[in-house]
Amino acid sequence: MTALFLLGVFPLTVAAAVCLAPENRASRIQAITLGLGAGIIVCLCRWLFVFPLPEIPADFVKVFLPLFFSVSLLPVVFLFALAYLLFSGDPGEKSLSGFLLLSSYYAVMVPYRILSAPVPAAYFESLLAPLMYALMTADAAFLFLFALRSRTPLAVIPALIAALALPPAAEALRYTGEQAYAPVTGVFLGLSLVFGAACLSKSRSKKAPSP
């Protein structure tokens, strides 16, 4: 069951996004294909050139920083920049394209990382970690949309850094044996769900016809 969730959470989020916004099918397919291709290429490069450590360091910072940059920050920045440059349309369309790109990338990358890690996959790795990265992807998409629509786009950077830092922080705490991973995970999941619900509610209220 946990393996099914690990493999299925990102395809499900992609399918849900496409069902909610079925227009521009060619653009949706292009974003999904690019994201899957990027994930396959990165995983292949990691398999060929990056050798996993026989054991994970006990130092939180040494575990957190590689996770933050390679799993969160660089993929989010690169793929949303790619969405901005490659896909036409309004800010909402560009944000959705970035979400599909990143979700498709993580559909390959997250299972590969967890299944190839030196730590056996337990409930956290198979359930909570994929869920956190799925919510992080949605958070990044909403913040990207706010940045495109705002006159001060740099104002979203602190919130974006926090959204990108908490999942790898929880993962690093888990790997280093710190029990603090549980409250960090809970705080992130709670904040992400509240933030996502507020953004969806605001988006629907804007689309609703005025009486």
C-alpha cells in the first residue's frame, strides 16, 4: 500500500490538475513530457555518476544542505523558469505549466531517491515524504502565480524559501535520527493544507460570476 502511494501520488496530482483545467491539451502534454524527461535524465545521471554513501552522516547540516539544493531549490527554480520561458498564456497558465513540469519531474525523482536510499523505506519515506513534496509543489505553484501577478514579486521569496526548506529539513532530521522530524512534518503539512485551501478558495471566488 505504501509503495502504491509512493509511486502514485504525483501521477494523481498531475491527473487532477489536468482534469481541473482541461483546456490547452497540447500544452499540458508538453509540460508533462518535459517534466518526465527531466526526471529520467537526472535519475540516470545520478545512477551513473553519483554513488550513494554507505551510511548517512549524523550531522543535520551535511544532510539538509544537499537535499535542499538538489531536491527542492534547484528543480523548483529551474523548472518554473522553464515554464515561464516556454509556455505562453496568462500567469495562471504559466503557473499550471510549472506545476505540471515539477510534479512530473518528482513522479520519477522522488520514488528513485527513496527506493535507492541507504535507509529502508518506512512509513515516513513512502507516505509522508512524497506527500510533503507534492504539497511543496502546489505551494511553489501558488507562490509563482502570486509573484507573476504582484507588483513586488520578490516579496514571495521568504515564503518560498520556507516552503522549499521544510520538507528536506524534516527528511534530514529523520535520517539523522532526530525526533524533531515529526513536529516539522506536521507543521509543514498543516500550513500547506491551509495555504492551499485559501489559494483555491480565492481563485474560485475570482472566477465566480458577479450577480
